[in-house]
Amino acid sequence: MKKITTPLTDEIIGSLGAGDEVAISGIVYTARDAAHKRLCQLIEQKKELPIPIEGSVIYFVGPTPAPPGKPIGSAGPTTSSRMDSFSPMLLAAGLKGMIGKGYRNDTVREALKKYKAVHFAALGGAGALLSQYIISAEVVAYEDLGTEAIRKLEIKDFPATVAYDSTGGTVFKE
């Protein structure tokens, strides 16, 4: 298992190949459909984003409320393809990694190659387990979206697999 830390650099990304198991530590941001749409609208309007995008990783998750004494509730990945129409624009703006589950379309895969980024797969159906790797969680944008608000997560050794690498490699059969 490769241990990597955010923000992601070209050197880190270049060292990752499809199928590599990783343990991610550092800061990641959560965002799902509605938040992705708002971020892309800001990019189109040439306005400042509410999160630092350069080198960042976005986790496609809408966590459940935190139980007492925990930073977050269940935090399993959502279906990545729901973000396919937004991901190329975010990659062009400097996003370097995404965490979700399932396939990505050809446009996203080409953008991963063009902008030297990666897509990680996290284990679906294991949200309670994955939440144990989240040290802290704080809403940083779009609080009105509730569970889909953008959160800043600090993670430690978060387990994932490189599903799509920056050279076009994938763990999924063609």
C-alpha cells in the first residue's frame, strides 16, 4: 500500500498506476452534484472558488450527521458518474484527485490524462468503516445544501484504489 499526502503533486500522481492501493492522508473536500454545479458556475463566471482547488482532492460523499464524540457520521462514496459533466472543468482548474465509486466516462478519462490527475475508488457500502479514517470535518461552503455542503475533511490513511490513473490506465475491464 502506497502512503500519499494531499495536496497531490505531479510527482505523486506520476507514481500512481491503476490498481495501486493507497492510504491517503491530509485534507480533502467533499462535494456532490449540487456543489459541483455551483463550483463550475463560479469557474465560468471567473469568480473565486470557496475552496483551494489546485492540487486538491474531492471526495464524492454526502455524510450522515456525526454521532456524539465523532467528527462525522457514515461517509461512504457516491456514484462517480453523477459528477462526470462537471469533473473536466474542475480538473482544468487544478483539481488533481477525486474519490468515488464506479465508472467515469471517456471525457473524464481524457481530462485525467490531459491535466495529470487521478480518480480513486473507495469501498462502496462501507461508509461507517470509512468514517473511522476521518479525523475532522468542517462545513466550509454551501451550508444550505445540508449533507451535500462542501466539507473540509482531515483524513489519515484513508484506504482507496487508483481506479483511473493519469496515463489512461484503469482497473475496470474495457
